[in-house]
Amino acid sequence: GLVLQHPAGVLAVVAVLAVMMASTFGAFDIRLPSGAMGRLGARRGPAGALVMGMVMGLVASPCVGPFLIALITFVAARGDAVLGAASFFVTGLGLGLPYVFLGTFTGLVNRFPRGGGWLIWTKRLMGLALGGLILYFVRPFMAEEFFRPLVLGVFIFAAAYLALLEGWSRRPFTRRFRAVRLATGAAVLAAGILVYADAVRERPAVRWTAWQPGALEAAQAEAQPVLLYFGADWCIACREWEATVFAHPAVVAESGKLARIYVDVTRLEDGPRKALAGRYRAADPPVVIVLDRRGAVLKAWRSPPDAAAFAGALRQAAGGAGGNTAGR
């Protein structure tokens, strides 16, 4: 999570995801030698079952590896243990239940579709999903007026590619598979339109004053409570704060009673800014701090809290209630 708070870490993750995406589009394949697979699988009993399970894990890794890497990266960026545990649990169920089902009803194995155009199409679908995750990670480096049309364009391309373009040379398709392709393309296009409409919709937001030397001291001299926000252009977690907590109507309303100061720590080159970030241990954003009228820390967060609880902390600071508790 700390690595993903730095531009180099984010770009390294984007590079890995791009390589995995290239793999799903056939740029390269990772395969075990057939002789090694035969030797590893030629065992019986519990030990043979264990070895076969391990071999199948290696064989499946070129297909599921890119998506597991993407999932690991996404969970690390969010920093939510409950979300991470639930995501991996559901992924494990999704990977394992089909084998349990086919093992129970062995006659269905012969009716299961073989490899072919549908499997390649599915792999391309997963590759485009990785492309969407790449956009998620590069968003902090792009201006919103450029990023929003780009996302819509990617959705439109994905819809056309999945519905019409992928597998053109492998036609004719079955009628059922053609219907699946068209339905998937229509769903992707509809999702793109909804995402774009949501992105351009006007939302309430906390209005910030950019930090300048002396700004915090001036607010404290007037006995004003302060909402202090340390962020950066490359900070992915800052986007979550801005999309959830800082856009909540109750937070917007309560924040109007405090001095709202945004400290940009994208670059810590000047001395006063660096000293302020060091004072509040905020060189690695996001850090959000509520100061009471005396300048004492009332609350501090790194991960986004419940918006209602955050609004309550702002109300407490504006009401003059003291305290020196910290939360994360």
C-alpha cells in the first residue's frame, strides 16, 4: 500500500498489468514442458492428488495469474482487509466450484465445451478488463477533461471488439455464441455510458484553500478550527477520499464551519511545506487532520472513515469541544 502511494510504484504496477494484458492478447504464453507435466501427474493416491493439484495450479497460472495480480494490486491500493479477504474468498469459490461440480457429475465432463474460439474470446474479455484496471491506476496522472472521454472511448472500443471484431477470421459462430457476443457488447456499451454520465454529473464537494506559508497560523490566531488535508497528484487513495468522504452532503455542510486547507505534497522541495508535512507525518498522503480552535489535533485519518462519523468530528471541532484523540 505504501509503494502505491508513490508515482514509481504506481507506474511499475501499470507496467506489470500491461504485460499481463499483452499475454491475454497472445503476445506470449507461459507453458510447462509436456514431459514434465507427464512425470508430475503420473502418481496415484493422496500424494498424486496433491501433486496433480499443484501441477494444475502451474498450468492454470498463465490464465488466472494476470487477474490474480490485478486483484492483489487493487486490494493493496484500497487497504481494506475485509474487502481483500472477501475478494479472494469469492475468487477461490469461483475457481474451485466448477471442478467440484464436474467431479460430482462426471458425465457432464464430456458435454463441457472444448477449447476454441469461445475460449479465446473469453481470454480477450479478461484482457480488456485488465485494460480498465490500468486506467484506474493511471487516472491520478491525467486531467479529468481528458480522462473521461478516454474511458468512454475504451468502453466503446471494447463493446465493438467483443461484439463484432474479435474472432472475425474464425467465423461462422454458433447462433448461441453470437447472441452472447452481442449481449456482452451491448452490456459493455451501456456500462460505459453510465460511467461517463456519472463522471460528468455535478456533485457537492468540499472547497479547499491552497496552503501558503502562514495560512495555518492565521487560522489558529483567529481561533478557527481547521480541516487540514495532505494530498498529491499521484495519490490513488486521495481519489477515494474525494469521491466518498469529501463529496458527502453532510461533510460538505459541516466543513463550511472550518478553515479548509489543502497541502499539496506532490513535490516536497520547499522547506516550509516539507517541515509542515514532517510535523504531521504527512509526507506519504493521504493524511486528513481536524484541528480544534486551539490548534490541537482532534482527529487524524489515513484511510477514509464513515462519512457520517467524519461529519460528526467536524461538528465537534466547530462546536469547540476539545480533545486530543487520534483515529486511523
